[in-house]
Amino acid sequence: MPYQFVGSASVRRVGRVGFPVFELVRDSEVLARLGRTGWFKIYLWSGQRIELSDGARWKLRSIGAHGGISPLIVDAGGRKVAIAGLRDGCYGISGRDFACALYPAHKPRIGRANGWILREFEQELALITRHPLSVEAAAPVHLGAVLLSFALVRYGLPDEATPGVPAFRWGRT
């Protein structure tokens, strides 16, 4: 499977304007160059530009799906690399040849967790940390799942913040 990742890597800031603004780096090897990011940019605007070390270009953006907004990564041809959704207190991330879940390593009292576990079936693939933004992959994990995990641990999903629709109950008034 192409774009497999194993080992430790972190995101570092390399610029303020222009491209790239961030880089995903393992030791001294640049795995991906990342453009400007932000909740608004990913979910409601043009998305985040991603350029991999082999020259492939991806974009982290979102689509409307099932009455909500789901972040996804697409390649230069517009084909889906990875997509995420909310499921039972964790996030599901799937692609063409992988599927995994991202869930908090511990439940914080307030705010978002700092440590998140990326898991495929019963195997824990990687630990994603929010501060500093980094990954430690013990088993091969798709780079698209790692990059999508970074957006999810930083911003979550818009659906998490919206109130649910009241349940409709049949009955007499």
C-alpha cells in the first residue's frame, strides 16, 4: 500500500505566508509540506494544501454528507484519499484500502484530549498528540489517516458542537 508511515514525526512551522507554512518531518526527512490551516479554512473555505515528498498533491477540505460536514483528503484528480466521520464518541477514518478509528487516549475533565489513539480493529497503529502536533506510529499507517487525524484532534467536527434535533414522539397531546 503506498504512502505508509512508521516511526515518529512532528509538524513544525516553517513560514507565515506562502507555501509551505508547516512541514511533517521524521528525523530530517520531510514527509509532507502543509499550507495554512484553520477550522474555517478546512470546513467552510478552500481547504488546506498538502504536497507529499514524492510531489503528489492532496487537499484537506470538507463535504456535506448525511446532514453534516465531513473532512476528507482528495488527490489532484479529485479522488478520495481519506474521509472522516463521527461515530460513538470517536472518529472513523477510512480510505480505499484502510479503515481505522481515532479515539482519545484519556477523557479530559474539560476541553479536548491531548493524546489520541489511531486503531485498526484491535491493533493500535499510532499515538497522535495535539501539543505538540506529532505522531508515533508503531505499525504501518496510511499518511492520509495521519494528516486527517491532525485536523480532527485540533478542530473536531462541526457536528459535535451543534445541538441535536429534539426527538419526535408519537402520542396524544
